[in-house]
Amino acid sequence: MDNWILAVITFFVAMDFAIDTYVNFLNHRSSKKPVAAEIAELYDPSEQKRSVAYSAANYQVSLVSSSLSFLLMILALTFNWFARLDGYLRERFTNEIVISLLFIGVLVLISNVISLPFSIYSTFKVEAEFGFNKSTPLTFVTDLVKGLVLSIVIGGGLLAIVLWIYQELNSTFWIWAWLLFAGFSLFVFMFATKIFLPLFNKLTPIEDGELKSEISRYCDSQGYSLGKLFVMDGSKRSTKANAFFSGLGQSKTIVLFDTLIEKLTTREVVAVLAHEIGHYKRKHTLWMFLLSNLQSFILFALLGWLLSYSALSEALGASVGSFHLSALAFFLLFSPVSTLIGLVNNALSRRNEYDADDFARETYDGPVIASALKKISTDSLANLSPHPLYVAVNYTHPPMLERLRNLAK
Ligand SMILES: [Zn+2]
């Protein structure tokens, strides 16, 4: 009975790796293709070369990193490492909640330790070599420590409550666990830029001047309060330009990176702002938030139903059923569905980007948003000819060429 479950899990893990590797390879090959005629003049030959080299460097890092993770996962499944860790903890602790917390903590720690060298290499070698990195080793380490403390306190705290609910309620646990999860995501959704972002970055109101008056004029025309607009010191970590919208109702916030303001003209910055206000006006963030809660509801319902089968824990080699082993087996079994959900979410997100671009064109200026897009993409050496499959799997924003075509309609 338990062997077929393990076989299915192993098959899914292998399939996931194979598909991912193949799609990455297709994209790598595609990045070397000549760029479409409409945007061919955006890169001169030496920039085109640099863009290809940048894509290739990122491709190599992700190939080595994903191969290592895959290898470790196959070893862990073959040699029952998960069950052994569970057994090791059971010899030393008796409280089920403590065992589950430690088990999950050890796995998270191991995965962080594995990804750390890749993150260091990508920041201080790849990003630095192409002139993007601005992060100092001190900033890097501080970010790491802050992130770790936050995930231990918040992640560990939430997990402990879920485990306690599970112990007390068993079969109906998933409803309460989902409510807790949904409540917390609502909190993060509303207050992340106010509470968590300032731990990592400085947010300041926009400075007086030409840009501010142009922005004021546009915000007034759209009924958007300037008090909900901030400039962030993105230049602390990277030269890449960005902007985003977050929050809901009164907690709405638009953040413009200082690098964006530095690189774009006044009108281009306002066009980017118009795009972000479009996300708010057309309620994209609200719908994506509701959708993700619907998805997590289904996920929790399935988890609640399947956790009662100790066969899931046994499939990973354990002799006693436990929350953490069954949940781990569940998520591995669920991975093809997660992939499909990811495809749908990315497609919806890309549709919203077109919609926000349309809003910026209708309320501000189409050609100006197009020139802002061109600058942001070429400045970050974006791959101008990504493979369609790679786009479907990984892109939350449409490739630049498609956005330009949409804007020209
Ligand atoms: Zn957008």
C-alpha cells in the first residue's frame, strides 16, 4: 500500500524537475535568438551580447541549484531521511507539537543553508558583474538575519497554533486553520508595506519639485491621495528600477523605487504611477487576494481530509502517522496541481498587467508608458525573446514586446 504512494511522489518530483529543466533550457536557447524587428534597435550589438550573457549566467545558477535540490530530494525519499529525522526527534521529545515544529524547522533551515551559497553567488558575482548589485555584505547579512527572525517568530508562531488546533480538533481543524491563514494573509495584504517593508527599506514622501507637481496633477485627476505614495530606497540593494501597488481600501499604498525616478523622465514616472493606480482602480489586487484565499481553502480542505490517513506518513518510511510527515507527503503529491494553479495565476496576473497598461494609456499617455517600459527592460538587460513556455510558467508580467503591441492597439 505505502510503496505506490512513494512511487507516485518520486515520479512527481522527477517530472517536476524534468519539465522545469526543459523549459529553462528552451528559454536559454531562445534568449540567443535574434530579437523581433520592432524592438531590435533597443539593444546595440554589445548590449545584446550582454543581455544574452546575463540570461546565461542566471540560467547556469538556477540549473546547478535546482539539480542539487532535486538530487537531495531523491536521496531523502530513497533513504527515508524524513522518517529518520522524525525518529531521531521522537527519541528526544515527547510533545507532538514540539516534534512537528522541530521537524519543519530543521527542513526549513537545511533548505536555507543550501540556497545561501547560490544567493551569495548571484548577488555578489552575477549581479555585481553586470553592474546591478548595490548590496554590501553588511546589508546582505542584516537582511538574512531579519528575514530569519521574522520567519521564526511569525512562521513558527502560526505553525504552532495550527498544530495546536490540529491536536484539539482533528477532523474540523482545516476550517479553523484556513480561517487563521486567511486572517493573517489579510493582515499582511493590508499592512505589509506599513509594518514589514520599513524593517528593510526607508520609505519617504515624494520630494517637492517638478515631479511632485506633475504627480499631484495626475493623482488629483484620478482622486488618488498623494499621502498614499512613497519613494523607496531600492538603490540600497540594486540599480534595477521598479514600482508596485499594495493594500486595500484605506491601506492602499504605491511605492516608487528611487532608481525609477533617477532613470525615467518626469512624464515616464507619472506613466508608471498611472499603471499602478490602474491596478488599484480596476481592483486587480483585491481579486487576486480573494482568488488566493479560495485556492488555499480548497488546499486546506484536501489537507484536512488526507491528513487522517497515516498511509501518507508511512509512505515516507515512518511507523507512526504524524502531522508533519503526512503534510509533507501531501504537498509533494499535490505538486502537479500547484503547478497548474501557478499557470492560471500567472496568466491572470499577466492579463491584469495589460489592463493596467490600458488604464495608463487611457488616463495618461500610451507612447510615454511604452518608452518607460523600454527603458526599464533594457536597463535591466531583460531577455527580449523569452520562450512562450517559460513565460507561461514563470512570468507574472507579459514580455515587453507583447506589452508594446498591446499599447499600440
Ligand atoms: Zn503592474
